[in-house]
Amino acid sequence: MTERRSGHGRLSARQLNRATLERQLLLRRATLPAAAAVRQLVGLQAQEPASPYLALWNRIDGFDPTDLDAAYASATVIKATLMRITLHAVHADDYAAFHTAMAPSLRASRLFDRRFTTSGLSAAELDELESGLIASSGSPRTGVEIRAVLEASLGQGAERAWWALRTYAPLRHAPGADPWSFGRRPSFVAAPATWPPGSQREAVGRLLTRYLDGFGPASVADVAQFTLLTRGVVREAMAALGTEVVALAGPAGGDLFDLAGATLPEEATPAPPRLLPMWDSVLLAYAHRDRVIPPHHRSLIIRRNGDVLPTLLVDGFVAGVWRPLDGAIEATPFEPLSAETWDGLAAEAAALLPLLQRRDPKVYGRYAHWWRTLPTAGRRRLPG
């Protein structure tokens, strides 16, 4: 199935970090349109509407947010529930394969949940409702409108049927006029057709190669974490790729997999400071997150309820958090930072603030309560 890439031996932790940052466009900003960058990045977690914009700002040279606005409006970039049963922004060329790969897991997460099983509906009845819903969703409809249609035939079971369908049916969120294209009360429209019936195995293979292209080298456990597919499904898909993938020895000695012919940067490659958004995918795409998050910082940025705070990336690793506050960026480091590092973070803050001022100066404000639980030593205000 695999062969060890000659000339590399065991990857060091730092080289793995640099490989991750290179694939995720975090070693240097790229000159790419927003949609092309989204495709390179595989999927941007999008439960907070602002986060895909700020993720691309960190990765695209001269990022213009109206470029992503337009990509959403044209459905070149699609926002839908996919990996980890979570909202992601993905390129339209990837959506059908990703949805087909994830559909059994998304469906099972709802059909075997008590919140659906107590509805009195059978899976066959829900399938029939899904077909009708997709056929009638050529134009955007709000969740309230869809529930009203379902209530006409289901009565009290409509709410639970819609809870299931909005997770696994091929529906995308329709963009609106909010600062970040989407508000908290989304409208839904039918998404591009899924792959042909019976092609789920091939779709998983496509998702796997796309993941390795954007996040590799990675282990079976990493892929399973990113997708919530079972490790057995991932192993089978990896084996089916044959010589398309190679095995590398990870820092701890276990096998990591990568696309054959993919390059790896030198571990001495510099990594500039970045102000990553909430739920940035680079923080969530791995089972072993210490390739980017020092273990002693993990509980500070990933809260018990799953919130992932906006982070300071310093020399390729999480070193603190940030938030907009009173027209500036407030940076809270978890360790002492050099004067040169502070200068780099200040430059990033000065470049980011105009975007926030135009769009949403108080972005992520609803999460301000977390800052009361964070260390305050070294906290600084970085003005524009």
C-alpha cells in the first residue's frame, strides 16, 4: 500500500509543523482568489460567519472580503453541514464528493438519536420527506418556512424531522446581506447533486486525498478526527489509494500518510506571526493537535463546550489569544514574547483592524466571557 519516502527518515515535530503551515498557506500569504484558496484549504469551519473571512485574510495576500462575498453569492463556495457534523465552507468542486462521503455518518448521527427516534417517524418516511424538500428548495427558504411546510403533513413531528434533515440533506446555506454573508437565522437552498448512488467509497477516497493535500502528512486517527468517519472506513480508503500515498515515520514513530510526490519544507523555514480566527481548521484537523498547539495551552484555547478561541500563532505554534476591543486588538500571550514578535503581531493587528472596522468591529463579542478565565500577565493593546 505504501512506501517510505526516501531521504526524509522520521519527521521531526518542527518539520511536521512546517509542513502543516505550508499546506495551510500560513508560511507565506498566497496570491489566490478566495475560491481557489478555499479549495487549497479543503474546508473552513464556518459556524461563526466571520471565521472563513478571517481565515482567508491570514492566508491571502491583499485579501478582499468582497471576493468571498461573491464566491458565496455565486455558490462557487458553499456553506453546509459536512465534516464533524459542523458547518464548513468548501469549494463547489468538492461539495458533492464531500457530502456523499459524509452522508451516512451525518444521517446516522440523527436517525439514531433520541431527538429523532421519539418523533414516531420511520427512516423511510424521512427519506420521502427529504426528496420532496430538495425538489422544492430551488430558491432559498428560511427554517421557519420549511417547518411550516412540514407541519402541514406531520404536525408535532415537524420540528424533529427538520432537525434531522437540515443536518444530512444536501442543502446549503443561502448567503444574505449580513456583514459576513450569513446571519444566525439561515435560509436554505438545494445544493449541487451528490455523486451517483453506490459511490460512497470513491467519495471517501476523494475526501481523503483532498485532506492529505491540505493537511498532510497525517495519520488515520487525524483523518478520522477531521471527518468523524470511523478509523476502519479511513483505513480501507487509505489502502484503496495504493501508490497514490506514501508512509512517513512521525515524530513519535507511528505512520503518517501523505500524497506521493508532495513536498516537505525544511524545519528551519520561518513562520511569521498570525492572528487566527475562532475555530480555525488548522487547530481542529488532527487527533494529535500538538503539531500546532502546545499541550499546556490546549485547555486555554479549546473550551469545555467546544468553543475554540481566536489565537496568536507565533513561530508556527499557538502562543495566546486575541480579540478586538475598543478599536484595537487585545493580545493575551500565554508565554513571554520577544520584542520582535510583538512588533510582528502589532503589524498584523494594524493590517486587520481596517477590515474589522468596515465589517464588524466587535466580531466574536458574544464570546467575551471566556477572557475572564484567561491569564492576564503580558496582555497588550495593539492599536491600528
